[in-house]
Amino acid sequence: MADRVTVSWRGSEYEAVRRSGQDALPEPGAVWQVTRDGAPVTSFPAEKQDRPEEVREKILEWLRGNDSRPELDVGRQ
């Protein structure tokens, strides 16, 4: 299990940090919070057994799925 994962995509670095408890609010359980340059981009539920490569793939899937959104709009979900 990892607590922090970094992904490079199209010249930008994205960092995912596993959060739980008060740090994960308003989500009811543990989450991966994805940021770029410290700004929140998205988050998704964390599983206890998440491996770094699985988390990276989830982030890349999200980035590919939101590729057509303007850069400044990414993260406003």
C-alpha cells in the first residue's frame, strides 16, 4: 500500500495523497486526493490494498477522460 503517488502527464506533475478521517471530508471514507502544483484536481475512493501502479492508472484514466476540458477548468467537478 502506498500513501503518495506521483504521475507525469503531458509535461505536468500530478501528486496523489491518500487521505482519511477529517482530511478526507466530505467523503465518508479514505480517498486519493490528486493535486497539480498544490491545487486540488480530483479525488476518488481509496482501497486499503491499492498498489501504486493501480493508483497511477486511475489518475491517467481520469486525465485522458478529461483531456478536452480547458486546463483552467480541470478540477472544477
